[in-house]
Amino acid sequence: EAEVAQSPRYKITEKSQAVAFWCDPISGHATLYWYRQILGQGPELLVQFQDESVVDDSQLPKDRFSAERLKGVDSTLKIQPAELGDSAMYLCASSPPSGTASYEQYFGPGTRLTVT
Amino acid sequence: GQNIDQPTEMTATEGAIVQINCTYQTSGFNGLFWYQQHAGEAPTFLSYNVLDGLEEKGRFSSFLSRSKGYSYLLLKELQMKDSASYLCAVSPPFSGGYNKLIFGAGTRLAVHP
């Protein structure tokens, strides 16, 4: 069964350092999402891509966060500089093209970030 | 905007039935989802309701009342492996044809023998 891949699974970094996360969605899934999940809360959407275009980044802290999906396949989320409050699980999800069962999002295993 | 409320924690006994409620207030609505999330793992899809009524899928059922802004997830014949967080999520109206989800904080369910 196809899965969303993410790496690394765990990352510990010091505040003010840069950190990057990678996501490879399920093949053929045009829509890709990055979520942040703080312990004890639900996932919060940071950015949504349709192919290589950003369609929603209204909750992305653009002064320190950036995201790209250059070829419309895999994606990278970067934080620079990291702050203590960025400690969270970063989840990537993808969904099939519209017109199919596009309502379901498939999540990757996540990257657990700890900022010290 | 969207405001989604669900209980923080629930406990239940193995073999029993439990109902997890979710209420929402949205400026628009395009469907309601339930996801299961075990500790330290990714959420996995359980159900999707867009019309009023009950959707049944094995031991899990989900109900929606759009007029009341209310949904519940019903878990029958509880098993220890059902101990997890259950996330209620609302899909706001399509924006340019693209779907998005807004999640509640989740309900942590503990199943005990």
C-alpha cells in the first residue's frame, strides 16, 4: 500500500539554528499539506500545495518558515531560525486529484522536532 | 471562522460502546471527518459525513446533523487497541476547488479491561 514518506522522523536542534523537513507524497497525489501538531492539540494547517503552487499559506509564519514543492512532487519545509515554541510534530499529508475520492487526506508518520 | 469542540478525555471498558461528540460552528461547511491517532503516530482516516445521518463502517459509525452543527463517532465492541485520540475535523467550503481540514483538539480515549 502506498504511503506518504517523511524524513527525518526525529530532529533535535538548538534555537536559532535552521532545520528542514522532507515529504514525498503518494504517487499521483496533486495536493500536499504541511501541518504542525503541538502536543495535546489537533493538527494545524501551515501550507497547502496544488501541484507546485501554494494555494493556502495563511497560517504559515512567513518570517521564519518557508515551503517549496518545486517539481510538484516532493516538498521541503524549512524553519530558520528555530524557536523554542516550534517544538512540535510536523505532519505531511496528501490527497488524490479532484474528481476522485479527494476528500481523504493520507498522513505521513511525521517529524518530531525538539528545539532546545 | 471555525470553532470545533470535543471532550478532552474519555474512558471506557473493553467490549462496551462509547460515543464521542463533536460540535462545530463554521461560516460554511463541506463535510466532517473523523480521524484516529495513536500516540506518536500519524492520524488515520475513519469516516466522512457530508449529508445528515449515520454512516456505518464495521465497529465504527459516524453521525452528522448539519442543522445542529453536531456529529458523533460511535465505537462498538471496544478493544484495547482503540485507545487513541479521535480527531474531529471540518472541511470549509471549497476555495478555488481545493480541500482543506480544520481539526479539533481531539478526544483521548482510554479503554481499560
